Amino acid sequence: MRLWILFGSVLALAVLAGVLSRLHPPGTIILAAGPAGGAYETVAQDYADILARDGIRLEILETAGSVENADLLNNGEVDAAFLQGGIKVDPNRAEAVGAVFFEPVVFLVNKDAAIPRNPALWSGLRINSGAPGSGTAAAFRDLERAVGLAEDANEHFSIPYAEAAAALLAGELDIAVYVAPIEAPYLKAAYESPGLRVLDLAHVQAISRRLTYATVVSVPAGGMSLDPVLPPRAVELVAIEARLVVRPDLHPALVNRLTMAAIELHQARGIISDPGVFPNIDGTGLNVSNTARQLILDGPSTWHNWLPYWIAAQINRVLLLLLPFFFIVVPLMRLLPFAYAYAMRWRVWQHYPEIRDIELELANDPSDAELDMMQAHLSELDERLAALRLPAAYRQGQYDARLHVELIQKRIAELRNAGPA
């Protein structure tokens, strides 16, 4: 019996170890961000600091921007990425955690430049419209199509964001396009230049409606800079929602941590967003991870206060994995004593067919030679039964079988003593 208890305990531990091994997440997430010093890279560093509290290392991959990030996701080379709204990605290769912040489309120009406010009228201008592979370049191409502007109507440049303001001031550019958070470091630096201004586009509502993934945000006076005051009055800007996207097979506990980091970083009130607007699961253009959806809509469960994050993050999965244990393994363990008892009794029962066969032969008036063979067979059976090592609780069957053998041996002796009829 002790052997069966030991076997059941080992089986239970093996099941538990298997469950825990499947629940424990990897220790590293590879995140495709953007160019070094860019807004995505800056935000990614904030994520890295938060994830480090749980011992998770965020490996930030420097990229050209959202278009390259989408390619990396499609090829399965990264676990997560920031994607600008409107950037396409294979829906079978990516799920959204949610939209995490607004990225207004900001057009910086020289203060005294006579640039038409209607972008459909732009012609012959030198426009810094984003590097290949960047979200800015993709968004500007979409904007050109939305307003009916031919791509070759203007000359395009791909000067890094941090250098674009200087190029404007030097007269090398007419317009510098930025698609970035309103507080992006390079934008802050540009705002401080008194020779630059934000171009207040006309027909912003109409333009945003021609871009299916765009919306309109209102920037209050001084929202970009208070010294100088920029904008000098409230303006409306076309804006795009940046999304945090992950592989569909990323471990649920890591999705949980990324979502919790997104909530911590983006749910506060901002210059162009109200509290609680981000992260959100609307308008991502992708399937939303169930783990992220539950956290964003309902918040963390009470288990987060009591269990390690990687268990609390997937408590439903824990229960699902343990269901087979409770509904299959536990009942099987309850059957172990019965199986053990059957096995012990079988060691005796397996001799009864031989005993029965000898009993049946006795009814056929056997000869002396046949009686001798039966006697020898019974003696051998008795020796086998006597040699069985059984627990005390199961020895009664052993004694009964040997008594049965002894009765047949007495019957054989009686037949011999009776002699021929």
C-alpha cells in the first residue's frame, strides 16, 4: 500500500511541476521600438523600468519605425512592437494590447513662411516627410492621397527628427513633418526655437475623415510650450493612435505585465488626452489580446495581491490546467486502493483455474497414475501459494486457497483408500 501512496504522490508532484513549467514565463521580451532617441525608444525605456520590477528584461530593438516594426512582427523576429495607427500587419501574426497614446501630425515651418494652410495646395515645397520604414513616411503618403496631392508635387527629404528644426532655420526645408507624441524630446527642442511655428492646417476635420485611422485632437494654447507660448492659441491637429502590439503566442503573463505597464504609463491625463482614455481597445485595427482586454476593462483581479504575478496573471489558465488533475487524476488516485486490493487478491485467484481443473478430473474416475499426477500438481500449487508474500490484510485468501488444495488432496487419498469399485 505504501508503494501505491508513493506512486500517487510522485504522480501528483509531476503534474504540479508540469503545470508550473507551462505557467512560468520567459524572462526576456524583445520590443521593436524606433530610432535611437525617438519617442518610441523613449517610451520603451519607461516600459523597461517597470518590467524590471518583476525581473523581466525588455530588450529594446532600434528600428527605422513602424513599417519596419510591422515587418519584424510578421517575420516573428520580435515579441512586441509599437505600431503607428494605419500601419498594416498580418492579423495572424499580431494582437493588440491596445492603443496607448496619441501621435499628432505636426507640421513645423519657419515663422514668416507663406505656406498654404490647405495641404492640397502644396506644390514645389521641400518637405521632410520621414525616413523609409518610418511611420511618418507612411502617414504622410496617406495624407497626400487623402487630400489629392501627387507625390511628385513636392520634394521629399528624410532628415532625422532631431536635425529637421535646424534644417528649417537654415532655409534647407520648407516644412518638417512630425508624427509623434506632443511631448517628444525633439519636438520640445523645436518648440523652443523662436524662429519656428506650428502650421495650423485648414480643414482638419475633413482631412481626418479621409484617413480612416485618424482623429482630431485639440491642443490648448501653450500646450506645446509656454516659453515661447506655442501654439499661441488653441489649434486642432490630425492625430493617430499609437498601438502596442504583441505576438499572439506571447506568454499570457508577459502580456499581463506589458498591459499593466501601459496602464501605469498612459492612463493619466495628458496635454491632449483626458484621464482614462489610454490604454484602450477601440480602433486598434487588430484583434485584441484577451488578457489585455480583461485588464483594461476590469483591472487586475484580487489575486494580484496574493500570488506571484505570473500565476495571478493567468489564474484562469491555472484552473484550466488543474481541471484534469481534479477530475481525472484525483478520482484515479481514489481507485488506487481498489486496484491494489485487486492485484493482491489476483495473486491468489490466478491459481484457482488449476485447482478447479483437478476437481473436475476427479469426477472422471481417474487411474492411480492420474491420481499421482494430480497429487504432485497439488503439492506444487501448495508450494507456490505458500511462497506468496502478501500483506496481512490479504493473507486470508491465501489460507483459503491452501485449505482448498488440502481438501482435494484428502479427496484423492480417500479415492486411493477406496480401491477399485
